[in-house]
Amino acid sequence: MLRKEVNDLLTQTGPGTPTGELFRQYWIPALLASELPEDECPPVRVKLLSERLVAFRDTAGRYGLIDEFCAHRGVSLWFGRNEEGGLRCPYHGWKYDVTGRCLEVPSEPAESGFCDRIQLRSYPLVKRGDVLWTHLGDPARRPPLPEWEFALVPPEQTYTSKRWQESNWLQALEGGIDSSHVSWLHSGGLNADPLFKGARGNEYNLKDRRPVFEVVESDGGLFVGARRDAEEGRYYWRITQWVMPSFTMIPPRGDHPVHGHFWIPIDDENTWAWSYDYHPARPLTAEERQAMIEGHGIHNQYVPGTFRPLQNKDNDYLMDRAAQKRGETFSGVRGIAMQDASLQESMGPIVDRTKENLVSTDNGIIMARQRLRKAVVALRDRQETPPGVDPAHQRVRSASIVLLREDAFVEKCREHLRVRPGERHSSV
Amino acid sequence: MRPTDRPTLLNGCARAATAAEARFRVPYANSHPRSSCVVALDPRAEAALRPLAGRQWRGARFRAWDAVEHGLRGLEGLPRPLEDELQGVDLVVLVAGGGEGAAGAQALASLCAARRLQPVGIVVSTHPSAAAALRDCASVLVSSADEEYLADMLTAMRA
């Protein structure tokens, strides 16, 4: 249960809000690089942390993320012409560069210097991996560029997708760090999904459906360990990483690529759910990449031409009660991603946490909320840099591993939970 | 086609998941107060528990493990019969700050198992033996150096 004022504190991320200010301390994913595929390509509307912006790639290949609306009379620059080093409003020809600086006001003499007085809000847009990253905060406090491993490995080793989730960011994140729902909601997927099946660890999952959870603070957020019986005298551990504010990495299975998410607020009722898959030591196979494109694993299918999932609330997520009855899916919804999103969206755009009745297996969520609340307040009241900004907090991995029963997982797995460039992840 | 094949009103997710419809969620208490027993297994844990015991809770009771008597006592020192203390309890929280309470943790975990209760273990220090004392006794083990975590968890779980 969370008091209303704390729920409001953590779910509101617009300009001037404390959690919005928290998100503005980090580099966050803004677009897939493929959305701006070439110089002078069409501009793209972007809404992040309740700010309406437009992204474009100019004649020289520079990326820009600027206020969506022309300073003249408020026309959307989505209609803009991307040409000759800037974005030109089609209404009266005002032109802006990637920094939001006004280059031309055709109706005013150049000598007047009028256009020098015009400056649209702008943010940096930087390509790392498949993603264009932005920092919406104070330039004087801009952190080093992000160092998430999935964004730094060679392109043939990584795949990233994003989808629109029609709910607040926090209830989406909480699903990502709640290990206890996997044995229920996703029970149909382990042995069927091409990106999960065949791992030895799956047998432990299926034999022991009552895992014991261990939640431990980490430098950047939390480790959530789920422990199941393995062979005599041993436990099978699956260790999830959460790094503030909204990065997770799910423990790997066998030699499958390892995956995870970011949840980035579009506004208070909508979220971008980013999903990445990568292998630290080898290229993705053609079959793996094709499976991701087709929406297997943590990815999904789309309404053509959009980032809206094909299964969405307008078609009741293509609910299949017959498949549910046959045991193919637990909730009747197909696919890991939409099994989560459908239930999280059903909670309402911003779930009312005053009505919750939490249990012991919710301790991961309880601790994540506490760490977020404290980081938000520390930033607001004492300007303390929150965990997760430091690139050292980003050089992390998840792990699945078999340990002796008496082993403490954090101590035994420290090296497995850090990036070791070029080396395989620790997986069973 | 049956009428239920074309969802209308709240049988359609699109309308049901809106903020407008969320306002109509029935306003009532959807749970009875829970009965919680929070046990400090060692002196460090007891020191962490004392400030909480004086606050307003929904029925949580705070106890300490008495290693000499091999039983429970109140924080004021009076013995409490073990069977009575777990009667009707639906949440047991075992708190460790060191390793001295391992025997108590084992004893309480056995009693909980007999009542089909799954204790939560909270480690309130960085002492290495504290987690070890709880590891095989708790269904969920949480290690937090934050002195407010225990209070936040009890509040979140409506203790």
C-alpha cells in the first residue's frame, strides 16, 4: 500500500515534478535510430516526460530534438521541411537548426538580427547502439554518455525494440522487477518460446514453483534473486538487476541472448516500453533476430506502421479463452510482452496504490518504491545525484547460476553481475 | 455470433481501462486488518525494532527472541507464550542484525511451517552472519542498510 501523496510523487513526471526531475538526471532512450534513417529524412514527433518535441536529422547527419512548435505562431514542426541544414516551418518559412537556434525569419531583414532573438528549447540527441539517447536536464549537470552493454556491443550482437504502453511508467516497471508473477502469468512460454526454450535452468523452474526471493540493495538500485532447488545441496539462482530509475535486466537462459527493459514516461498515462536483447560474446543468429522481429521473447507485433502493439485494448488484446482453457496461455493473451502490458493497462492509467494488499513476495517492489522515493527527495531537497547516473552503475549484467546451498548469492556472484567485455554471461 | 463475442461497455478493455472508468472503482475496505508478529532475533535487531513498536500500527505486535528461555518475550521483557503469539497471525517478520538469533529463526520457522505461514526475513545490518541466520528460514529475505526499510515495509503491507 502506498499513501496517495507518495503515489502522486512517484507517478507524476512532467516538468517541475520531483520524479520528472529525477528522470532528467539521466540519459534516456528517445527514439530508435531507425526512426531517423538518413540525412534530411522526415521529422518525427517525440513526447517524453510530458514535453512535446520533434526530432530530426539534418543535412550533415546531426541529430536534433527541439520544441515541436514554431516560435512564430505555434505550428507543429512535424510539418517542417528538413532541408539545407535545418527544419523549416512550412507556414511562413521560419527555419531552425538542430540546437533550436532560429536561422531564418524570411519576413524580417537579415540585418535586423531578429532571428537571433528566437531560440527553441533543444536537447542533445546521441546515437549509441540502435538507440538515440537524450538528456532533458540541466546541461551543466549532464552525465557521461550511457554505458549499458547492450548499446555498446557490435550491431550484429544486439536488437532493440520499443512499444507504446497505455499506462503510467511505474506500474510497468514494477512488473519488471516482480519475479513472483513469472510462474503464473508466463507459465506457458518457457518451453514454447524460441528465445527461452531448451535451457537446463528451465527444468529447475518447472520442478520448483515456490521460489524463495532475496532482495538486496545494489549501488545502482537492487538485485532481486530468485532461488529454486537444483541438485542435492545446491540452489539454482536467477538474479535480476534493477538500476534506477527504470532499467532492468532479466536473468539469461542457456546461451540465449540476454534481455531487459527501460520504461520511459511519455506522459503520466503513457509509457515507452523499450526492450533489448543482446549477446555479449557472439552475433545474434538469423533465427534469433527473426524471432525478435516477429514478436517472440519480450518483443511484440505491431499495428502496421505504428509502435502500438497489435494486441491492444481496442481489440481486447486478441483474448483467446479457448487457448486459456487448453492451458496454452495462463491469461488468454499471447506473448510475454502483452501478457504483462494487458494486465498493467487494466489497472487504469495510473493505478491507485492506496487500495493494495501487498504480500511478502512484493518486497522487491516495496524496496524499489522506497529507493525511488528517497532518491527523488534527496535530489529535490539536497541536489544529490541519484544512483544510476554514474556509468559504473550501468556496467552490469544479470545472471543465472547454480550455487552451493550455503552460498550468499551477492558475494558469490559479484563478478558475474558485472560487465566483462567480450565474455559470455553467466547462465544455466 | 453470441452477444458476448462483441464486448460492450465494461466488457471492452478500451473503455474499462480509462481514467474515467477508474473513478467508479468501488470505494470500500477490500481486506480485513492483518495480524502481524514482528520478532527481533538478536540485540541489534531489537534496537532497530524499539522505535517502531511505539508507533501506531493496525495490530502488529513486536516481540524479541529470548535465547535463554528459547521463546518469545515482549520488548518490555515479559515472557510471551509462543503458541499464543502465533495464533491467528498471517504475517511473521523475522528481523536479524547479527547471527546470534539463528537458533530462534530455526525454531520460529518450524512453527510457522506447521501453521503454513511463510516468514519474511529482514536483515537490518551489514553483519555477514545476519543473512545467513535467516536464509533457510524465510520465504523472502530482504537485506537493507536503510533503517527506515522495516517501517516502510510494514506500512506497505498494512501491518
